[in-house]
Amino acid sequence: MTDVQRFLARFADFGGSPDPVKYEDLFDPVDGTVLHPGMTAPLHRDQVRAYMTTYLAGVPEFRFEIVEWAERGGTVFVEAHNSGRPGGGRLEWGTVYCVTLRGERVLRGRAYGDRVPLLARLMPDLTLAQAAALGAPAPGLDVGGESP
């Protein structure tokens, strides 16, 4: 099994049975980071467990399945189909993950997707413009190569 295959197996396992400890274990213990839509700066590995604990509390029954993936030079693109019950009702949405690996661990993880449907469920009093502003992606796409 290659590093990419090992990562994908663990990522799929997390998607089928999400757990903050499993999520944290996906990341490089020294330099691993993640940036999701709406974040203003990447979170270091030592922050991802708390982030995922909060996320899973807000999106009960969250699950995802890997739909497609491609890899080149240690960077893996993963298309995922997500589901959960944010705000109590079932919702399905897609996300694309861009993951730069160090071995089989995430050095840099980036998620791209439309957060507006999630925010509409979690914060129903927001206007569409307010939800769109909260869901705006953070600037910069830093894939490939080592961090400066």
C-alpha cells in the first residue's frame, strides 16, 4: 500500500465514522495544518481536534464518502459527498479537499465548498448576503512544495 492509499483509507474511515481523534491523527504531528471555508488562517494540528469536536456538535450525523480522487506529486484532490443534520434537518453537500501529504499524513489540508446551505440551517436568521460573507474562502491557494 502506498502513502496515498493509506491516507485515503484512513480518510474514508473518518468519513464513515467521524471522531475528533481520528481527524487529528490524519495530520502531520509537527507541521500539519487545515483551512476550511470561512477560516481566516489555517489551524495547526494541535487545534484540529477541538475544531472537529465543535463541527461534529453542530452537524450531527455528519458523514462523507469519497466520490473521486486524484494524486500528483504528493498532493491529493478528493471529491466527497457529505451528509448530516445541521439544524435538525437532513442536508447533503459536496466538498473538494486538496491535501498535500508528508508521508501518509496531511501537511496542508484545504477544503473547498459552498457553506451557505450549512449556515442557513445553523443560523436561519442570517440573510443570504450575510451567510455568503461568512462562507467566503480565505485568500490564497498554497498547494505543493513545503511551507515557507
